[in-house]
Amino acid sequence: MSAPPAQPHLSLTARLSSNLARSPLFFFFTSFFGCMSLAASCFEKDGRWQHTIARQWARTSLWAAGAPVTVIGRENLLPLAIYTSNHTSFMDTPLVFSSLPFQFRILAKQSLWKWPFIGWHLQRSGQIPVDEESGSGSIAGLNRAIRALKSGMPLFIFPEGGRTVDGKVQPFMKGPAYISIRARVPLVPMALVGTYELLPIHTRHFRPRPIKLVIGQPIDPSGYTIRQADQLTARLRAEILQLYESQAAPGDLASKFIALEEAPLNPVEAEVGKEDQ
């Protein structure tokens, strides 16, 4: 595994600000809005209130972290699509919730459902778990996602399945491509820029800075078959990396950390491919 890129030295003032103000506020907002979301789930079935609460949590969390947001490419948003992005930080989720102006469902690994508040919100708001340890469990989750799309609900997926440790974009799972081809719904590539520097994995300190969500042009899956899901996955990954490169600023992850190496097939995703052969 590569070593993470070195982070700039954090001053004592910045460390105290993070420890005494930003982090406590972030955890307070997470607990407060998590309780509101659970209460709202008792009175609704479509998740609309809960999604509104999640958006407010996202905005206040980013404010507490000192991360003003810029969204580029709003014209590429579609009412029904599968939205995908790179995954570098815990702050990716607040950025996505604060920026997408409509309700959607998240497809995420089932282990997140065990977290207090976060897991409760995921369960009660109708998000879709995927058991990454089981081929059959993975297929069941993907099929639930297809049903959500056919009911008119957009999806959001991190194709890497988890946060990067060293800043490199990890191999993509082909679940998003599988869902897109099966449901005949476009894939929309997005790049999250600056979140790794804001809060890298396994760190306790926020490093306030501007962040961006860059939305690319939709990818039409109509020219692909299930047997070509690997090709569609490779295209999706390449376009997300190109979006990142187009908006990365000096001090963001260097090109060597997001190199376009070939992504190997994830073993669980291989089971998805077998189902349609």
C-alpha cells in the first residue's frame, strides 16, 4: 500500500479550533439531526422529510468544518440517473447531500447499518444495503436498487465501496454499470475535489478549505450489454478522474495519486457478472 500524501503542518491554533469548536459542532449536528430524522420517520413513508433533514445536516456540518462548497456542471443533472463519484473522505457524504437538489437513495455497504444514528437513518430512510461479503447478498442489493430506479427514485453510489487510504482512486466495482445496463438509466460521473485535504481518513482534525462537486455529462448505457459491464465501469472511472484533474487546485492530490491504472475486477462483482451469463 502506498503512503498517504504528506499533509501540510497544522498550526496549534488550527488544531485547537478543530478540537474545541469544529469537531464538537460536527458531532452535535450529527446527533441532533439524526434524532430529528428518526422522529420524522415515524410520521412519513416516502422519506421526504428525512431527506430534507439530511440536507440540513450536510450544510451545517460543512459550515462547521469551514468548507465552502462550489458545484460545477449543474446542467448535467437528470431527474432519474445513477450518480457516482470518487470517495476520499467522510465529508464526501455531506458534500453530496448538500449539493444534489432532489431526493435520492444511497447504495452502500451493509456494515454502515451498524453505526449509531448513521445506520438508524439509513435504515429508516429507505437507503439500500449491499452485503459486500456475499455474492448473493450483493446481487440482492443491486436488484433492490434496480427496483428503486424503476419506481422513479435516483440513486447515489460510491463505486470504490469505501474511502481511499492513500489518496489513490481505488478499483471500481461494476455494480453501478450493472444497474445502469439492467435498468437502462444513465450513469452520471461526479468528482469530489478537496474533501481528502479537508478530512483525510484516520485523522481527527478538520483542515478548513473550499471544496467542489464537479458533475460530468451523463453516460448512456444503451450501447452496452451485461457482458460489457467492465468496459462501462472503466469508462466511468476514467471520466471521474478526468473531472477531478480538470478542477484540482495546487495543493490538491497530485496526479500520481490518481493515476489511471487498470482496475481489477472485484471478486463480489464477478458474481454479479456470472448471473447474466
